[in-house]
Amino acid sequence: MTTIEAVRAVPGVSGFFFDDQRAIKQGAEQDGFAYRGEPVTEGFDRVRQAGESINVVLELSDGTVAYGDCAAVQYSGAGGRDPLFRAEAFVPVVEGPVADALEGRRATAFADNAALVEDLAPDGDRLHTAVRYGVSQALLDAAATARRETKTGVLADVYDTDPATEPVPVFGQSGDDRRGNAEKMLLKGVPVLPHGLFNSVEKVGPDGGRLVEYLEWLADRAEELGPPGYDPRFHVDVYGMLGELFEAPYDRAELADYFADLRDAAAPYPLQVEGPMDEGGRAEQIRAMAELRDGLADAGVDVDVVADEWCNTFDDVRAFVDAGAADVVQVKTPDLGGVQRSAEAVLYCRGTDTEAYLGGTCNETVTSARACAHVALATDAKQTLAKPGMGFDEGYMVMANEMRRALARRTDRTTEVTADD
């Protein structure tokens, strides 16, 4: 029987930065790669600051080692998320209460071990989502190592799923280099693109016209640069900026007309628009998103709306799905805590008219991204995010290659390894 002998926590770096979203929305001025102005979200020392992580190391009784990385989203502390994650503050938590709970437990018992960590509350409060996220990755790695199985296989066994037999479509994110990076995506035939980072009225255009023009350009370049038979899906994230342009209470006809302009600009490619508005709370967001979705359906405007803001936890995902408030929900992996919660959120969408996008953040690490590739495969998600980083190529490589390796291993297996007891 392979057991967890020791739990170590090593402070590390992440793939991008923490940004104070509220300060940016309130007008913090970009200064090169930094921002001028004072932070307004609790915990931030400046509007943009270096991302952090904790490398979790599990030493197993058979001499092998398993890994996971604690990481938090770029816009920490915004939209109902957990506060800013500082590695130094949480190393003692991982090496203290978390280690105490896990040491001596069977490495193969992923579901039980992950549930134990998810429910830990050493000071009366649950562990920060980033801690649960990283430790669960290490537990998944430990179970796969001890069982000589892929992480996809471990998750498929836990949830009794039929994993994807082809790589899940990868969604590339461009950062602010929304033209140069989009052209890279087109040349590589990326299935879903480009994200776009339209996080200010200035980027969308005071009347929304810049977003329309961008989609027209993107459709033209897809035809010019894409490989033969290329049929991508366009997905842009507008960070609530359309709500800033049109202002609540929204005129249904006016919004439908604008979304029709976006659809026509993107043609002939399907279009998804993420985070059209930010209403400041979950109930308000669900109501506005549901009304928008109904309005687009009534007007015959074929654009999918994607939930992000205020859709953070498993309970949030369930609330959006139950209310029919989105065509697609982003399962923002670090915000759900353990990776098993992300798997459960994707699976909750099955049998509904809402699809699941297994997302995350540019501010993750290679280790966390690779773990998420297996969640995507095990649950056969609609799409998964290229991560970490904002350079596109690196994150796309990490996710695409990890899925291909996992699929090759599962295809090549000729015998089934049974977990030890």
C-alpha cells in the first residue's frame, strides 16, 4: 500500500500577474506594462503585481513524488472571488493542518483525500481556494502515480465517465496583443479564439464599434491564414463592458441589434461573448444574463453568451445552469477549489442546454494547467483554456500536448491496473 509520507510547500511564481480589476475599471491608467494609480481591492499593494504560487510536493512511501501548484486567478478579490493569494501566508497552512490531515493516508484514494482537504477548516473557515486547488492536483498526481494510471483515468473512475477520445478544443487567449496573437492562433489552426481582453470601454469602443471592427478583421484573417478546412469558433471576453455601454435597465431591442452586428461581423464563424455585463452580485447577474439570452433567442440572434463574473464556485455554476442564464458557463478552475469540484461542475451541465467551458486563468502554472487538461478529457468539456501565461504559444503547447500524451497512453494500454488497497 502506497501512502503519503510527507507534505511540502515551496513558494513559487505563477504564469502572469495579479491585477486589481476594480481599479482598472475605475480608470487606472496603463503605464507600459504597469498601471498608474492606487489599488482599491483589499490585499493589493499596487494595481498590477507579480503573481505567486505554492509548489505542493507529496513524498510517497514507495519513493515517488507527486506535485501540484496552488494558484489564483489574475483578478483575485473581484466578482465574489477569494481574496488575493500570498504564498508566504499559506505555506504554514499547507505544511501544518493540511499535512496533518494527509500524512499516512492511502495515495490511491483520490476522491476521499480530495474531499477531506475540501472540507478542512482549521480556523473555522475553509481553506483558500488556491490551497485547495494546488493540494488536490498533487493528490490526483499521487493517485495516478501509485496506480500507474493517467490522471484522466483516475478521474474517469471516480466519476464513471467515458473520457474524450480526441483532444478537447483548446481556447487561445491573446492578451492585449489581440491581433498579433490571433494571427498566431489562426496559423496554428486553434479551434477556439481569441479571447481578446476587451476589459475597458476604450478597447470595445465608446459605441461598441471597435469590437465589431475587430471581429470583421478576425473573420477576414481566418479565411486568409487558417489551414484548409479550418472552422474555428470565435470567443471574446468583454469583462462587463457592454453593460457599461448600454446601462441597465437594458433595452432588449438595442442589445439584440448590437449582438446581431457582432454576429454579422464574425460570420461565417460561430460567436461566443463572455461576461457581457457585471451586475455586482450573483442574483442580479443571473437575472440580467437570462434576460439577455431570452432576448437574443426571441430576436433570432445566434450568439452564445458565456457566464464568468459571479460564476465562481460549484454552487454558482449550478445556479446559472438551473436559471438558464447562459449558453456556456466558464468553470474557472482555481475559483472552485479542488480540481474534483471543477470536474463536478462540468458534469453538472450534462443533460442541460448549458455547455461547460473548463477555463481558469493566465496566472496559473504549467503544473496546474497539465492537471486541468486531464479534467477536460475525463469530463469531455466543450472547450478548455490555453494556459498559463498571456503569450499564447506556450499555454497552447502545454494543454494540447498534455491531452495528446494522455490519449496516447490510454490508447496504448493493454492491461488494466487495479488500485492497491
